[in-house]
Amino acid sequence: MMVKQMGFVFNVDLCFGCMACEIACRNENQTDSTVRWRKVSRLTDDSFLSVSCNHCNSPECFRVCPENAFTKRGDGIVQINSDLCIGCGLCIEACPYGAPQYDPLTQKASKCQMCYPRQDKGLPPACVESCSTEALTFVDLNIFCDKKMVGTIPGFPDTRLTNPSIAFYPAIERNRYFLKSSNK
Amino acid sequence: MEIYRHACPRNCFSTCGMLSYIEDGKLMKISGDAKHGYNQGRLCAKGYAYTQYVYNPYRLKHPIRQTPRGSGNWKRISWEEAYDTIADKILELNERYGSNLASGYNKFSGNIGLLHYAVEGMFNSIGPHTKPIGNPCLITGERAMRKSFGQMNSIMPEKMAEMNAVVIWGANPAVTNVHQMKFILQARQKGAKLIVIDPIFTRTAATADIYIQINPGTDGWLALGVAKLLIESESYNQEFVHNQTVNWEEFHQYVNEQVDLHEVCSKTGISFDVICELVSIYSIPKPCATWIGFGTQRNENGGQNISAINTLALLGCHSGKGNRSVYYSHNGIDDFPVNLLNHAGPEHPTVQYSREININNFAENASKLVDPPLKFLWIALRNPLSQDQDFQAWESLMKELELIVTVDLFMTKSAELSDIVLPAASHFEEMDLNVSYWHHWLSVNEKAIPPYYEAKSDLQIARELMKKLNDRSPGFSNFPSERKPIDWIREELTPSVKKLYSIESIDDLLECPRLRTEEVTKSSSSSFKFRLFSQGNKGTFTNSFNRGKSDVEESYPFQLLTPQSLLKIHSQYEALPWLNQGAEQDVVELSEYAAEKNGILEGDKVELFNQYGKIAAIARISRFLPQKVVLVNQAGKNPINRLIVQKPQKNKGKSSMNFYDSSVNIRKWCENDG
């Protein structure tokens, strides 16, 4: 077991899909326009999901990489060493969460590294910093525990294969009154 | 790495404090300014994309000129040549007509920094000219607020976090004011209820505890219905009503006799039970925030809607007593002299005043001008061929103009139809002073990087062009060209401004943005008098959309709503790849009813049309739209505003544009007629 396992916590109830996290990631890492280390998508008609690399406990990228370019740090962050990457794309196919991205400029795979240079300086990852409602936070999942927190939510890929370091707070139910003439 | 302090100058509620990180004169990244108490170190997606805005391959680098106009045959010219051409035209028109009335401008909100009033200052400095007046966006509501409260009602938006309930009427902060959402959700986490009333099931509506869908433009009916029930059940703030309102008897009688709950239900489309739920929210004797969005006033009933909602908010929640928690907008700029806007120009021997044209019918009215006609138009901080109404009027006005100059960062729809386009600086390339029309913070914006190629700020252009005019014709302009940006900023920081923001000089603002001292509002004193809703001269609400069954309305049965999209502000940010994934096509959202009626399937290419034109779009069928509403986001390659034509407004400069009183029809696209 890692000393630490840093992981993202995503609160569906507090996210309204503003995409600040996704663009804050691009701003911090100045990634190419086609490279999306973090992605905000619609989970349902009225809820959103923000996902990047989940720094899994059993990372598939790590397992399939022919060059052993992936390592897992003591804090649980999964890193890719771009010097070793040959751009074969196996990790991109293997990851259930679409985390590794092919960068057409470098012709290699790249992915979220949980802003470890920022974390090493005591700063939160750029995406977490940008979230105005704190829908996206990060904790050491080895010690953090909350009864309301769940391991997965409907619409999130099967977690059994890789044991991702992410946890969720689900949405709370709401009252909605649509016009009768609407299609509801 | 050097760090500079900025304020985002977009036409947005948030006016965020931001920091730029500069290496070798290059903008490397952006962050929110943690010392700014409103955005608190965060930005929105657009804010985080500024590196792509500044170093965008589509950004204009040099002054350019096309001949003939509209041909796309652009040639790079020098600033000297541009200034010479413009100065020649202004001087020649002055000679031809004996004044500068043939010269005019159209400017609005592309950058709301105070120094961008340089455009007005520049034109003022040549004496009487032709200028737009009014405000297409929010003035109907502002006037309604002043009528209700006797002044603008402006509470710190941060205080929404302390409310027992937040009721949002026709605003969508999840898209247009992201940073407000944290205060709302903070209140919610402390147990407050969030209620959203909107015809559109917006992202904000999706976060609400209670979402109430309403027929567009009928908010006033709902507010009066709820008010009637509050009064009948005596759960309104009686002490307030008796001491601090001016027309209680009249209002009481009106509500008793004229407001019929069956009619309220049928007009708004909301069931009686749901109205009662809103009554229960407004009758809890605890602070409740009522936020009236600009959307409620983009129709003919706008002022009446807001007056009715104000009345409900003050009757309920016992909010009247020293706590008028009705949010609309904040007139931060009113504290400042705004010297550029108010710059006094030289007097003309015979022409006393500038010619004022209602900005909402600018093109139509400008075309009608005679003695002299308008011949030279300066377009800055605006893209009327995307954002204004009545493009045909613009196209015919442009035919009459001898010179059109547009100042912008990008080749907009309006720039495409200009003779000369001048490259504008981004806010990282100029100094400015910024206040918000929502929160109460004051920020200085530093210059962090050299201008992109030959870009210049509006103020720099004014300084240089006016100097050029004076070189050619001494004394033509009285613009103080020697005055630098920092001098203009210092002049804005008057003793009263310094006191209000607890600063001694501009240096304090360079340290951190400052919060305006809260005034003791008149409402807490007994002298404050609130004006309850009154029927006014117009009679009761006109239901503008379903007014009658004229031929036009039969032919165009759908109401067109055109709200802001998440990753743009009007047509700004369109060229940023981070914000525009893939080949974005114009999309129209329509109800299942509209789709079925017209045989349209998801993803079909459709045509949206009315008597003014048509646009093509891809259909997206929504389960949540009211049957007779179609929704299209603004801007894009074929701006939807082509289908928006408003009748002339009589009250010059006193109403917002009624964008949402527009009707269209929809059908499958047919290549033959395309």
C-alpha cells in the first residue's frame, strides 16, 4: 500500500458544468487544443461529471505500457515519463476513463499528473483550485472517510478493473414543476 | 516570473480579479486573484482561456483596409495611413456640412473598463457629433427598480450566502455569473432553499431545490398571484406596508379586483399548488433573496414584471425592514466622475448639442438623418452585425456611409463590412480601472505585456488620432492627448471615491482590489418609501407574445429566446480552440411538440425563418422546452439576430431591447431554397 493515495472527490450535487476545471487544467499545463486531460461531460439531462486521470490503485496504463513509462509515486499519483513513451497508444485504449491523451505535437501520450509540481509546493491541483463551489476537491483517500461518500455513481465507467482513486457525493433529489404544455 | 494584477473587462456580472504570469514579456498563464473577495481566486472557463485569446492566430495584428468594402480584399496599412484617412474624412465632412454631425460612433460593452470611455471622450472632444444613447441590456429593469425603491437597490451579492431562501427569476448564474453560484450553494448547504423560476430549464434551474417553469414574459402575473395569496392569508409584512409604502390602498384594491388566480394560472402555465408553494417560501419571516434576472425584462412587459416582483419580495419574507434583499444590478460607476465619458468638448457656433440616437434602433434612425446625413461611423467595443437587431437596417445604413472604421481584436461580422479595421489591445496590454455592475469591488488593471504586434488601446487611439486632427487643423479637438492612462485613473480616484473604497492612492489598488464601504441604506430609516406595483397608464399586462392571432403570429408560431452560451459572451471568444471543441455548428433547441409538428428529428438540418430572413441550424430536441419556444444561442457564423427586428421605441434610451418578443417558424432544411 502507498503511504498516501491522493484522489479526487467529486460532488455531483455541487457541479453545474461550468467547465472552469477543464480550462484551468489547460491554462496550467498549456496543453494542445485536442488534448483534454480533464473532461466535463453531461452525466444525465441535468447533471455533470468532471473526470481526469483517477490515479488508480491498479492502473491499466501502467500494466499495458511496453516501455514501462508509468510509475506510481508515494502519494499515489500515477506519472508518465514522456522520455520513455513511444506513442504506441496502448494506454489510451486500455484506460476506462479516457485519461491518457494522444498529443499530436509530441506524438506521445500525456495525461493528468494531478499537478504534482503544484502539490509539491503545497498548492492544490489547478482544477481543484478553480472550482468555485468546491464540487471538485482532493484528499488522501487512505485516511479520508465520510459515510455520505460513495465509490461510484451511475454513468461512471466500471471501477472494478482499475480501482480508481476517486470518490463521489451523489445528487440530492429536487422538486421540478414543468409546464403542462411542456413535454413532461 | 513576474505577476501583474488585472480585472476581467468583459460585459459580465463578475468583473473578476485576475493575475497574469509573465515570462520574457509573454503571458504564460492566468489565475484568479485570491485577494478579490468576489471571485476569490477563481475564474470561469473563459477567464482561464485568456492565453489563447491573447495569442490567437486570428487576432488582428495591424491596421488593415479593404477595397471595395465587403470584398475581403484586405491590405495592411500603417497606423499613420489609417489616421490620415480618418482625419481627412472627419475634416472634409466638417468642411462640407459646417459641423461634425456627419461623424458618429456606435459603441457598447466589449470592454467595460472605465478608460474605454475614451471613444466617447474622443468624439466629445470634437464638439457636437452623432452619438448613440440608451442601453440595450438592462435599462428597463433599472428604471423599474428606481421607480419601486426611489433609487437603485444594491446589496452586496456575497450576502446571498446568509439568506434563508434564494428565489431567482429569469437569471442563469450557472452560465452567466459562475462565481455567484458559490454564495448561493453556501446558503443552500446551510439549509436555504434555492428556487428558480424560468421558462428554460437552465443549468441553474437544474441545481435548484424547486424549479418552476413559467411561460416567457409572464413573471409579473406570477408575482401578483403570489402577492394576492400572501395578502389574503395575512402572511405579509404588515408593519412595513403601513409605514413604508406609498400606494397600499390602490395596490390592495387592484390585487383584490383585478388579479384573478385562474387567470394567473392560465397565463403563467403554473398550477395553483405550485403557486402556493411559492407563497409558503415568501411567507417565512426570514431573510429571502429575490434575484431578478435581465431575462425578465427583455419583453414588452419588462418594467411591469420587475415592479410586480419587487412588490412581492417586499411584502413577503419581512425583508422590507432594513433588508431589501432584491438583487438586480449595482451602479458602481455612479460613484466616479467618468471623466472620459463626460469630457466637455468645444462649443460650436451654431450647433448646440450632439445628435442623439436610440442605440436600440441605431441603424434605422441613423439612416433617416438629414442635414447632415451620417457619413462616417466609428464602431468600437461592439459587433452590431451579430448583437444588434435589424441587420437589414444596418446593411442599408452602411451603403450610405462614406467611411466605416471598426476597432476590434478579431475580424468580427461588423469588421468584415468596414473600410478600415484597427487592432485593439487586450486588457493585458493596457492599464484600466474596473468596477462591476453586480458586486462592489474596485480593481485596477495593470499593463503586463507589450501590445500584440501593432494593437493599441481605445485610449491610445483617441490620443493619437486627436493629435493628428490637431496637427492638421489646430484646435479641432480639445482631447488632452498628453494625458496618460494612469493620469486618467488618478483623476477617477476623487476624494469621495477614496473614502468610499478606503484607499489613499492607486498604489493601494495595486496591492489588492478594494470593497466599497456599505452605505447605510435609506430603507432602514423611516423616510424610505416603497412604491408597490401599480397598473400605470398601460393598463394591465399585455401578453405580448399571445396578444392576438394576427397573420404574422399564425405564420410564426414559435417564440425565439436567445440567451448567452456558457463559453462565449455574445460573439467574443469564438476563435478560441479550448472553448470551441470540434466543428461547432449553430444549434437550435426545440420542443418535442415542435419537432413532431414539423417532422424534425434530432440532428436534422433545419431552417429557422420569419419575415426578416432565415438561418440554418442543427436541431436538438429538448424534453424540457415549453412547446412554443425555440432557443438559439447568440453569435456564430450566421448570427440569430438576423431574425430579430424590433419596432421603433418611442421612449428614446429608456427601454432595453425586447429581444424576446420575436417570433419565428421552423422547418426541415431544403437544399433547393438554400
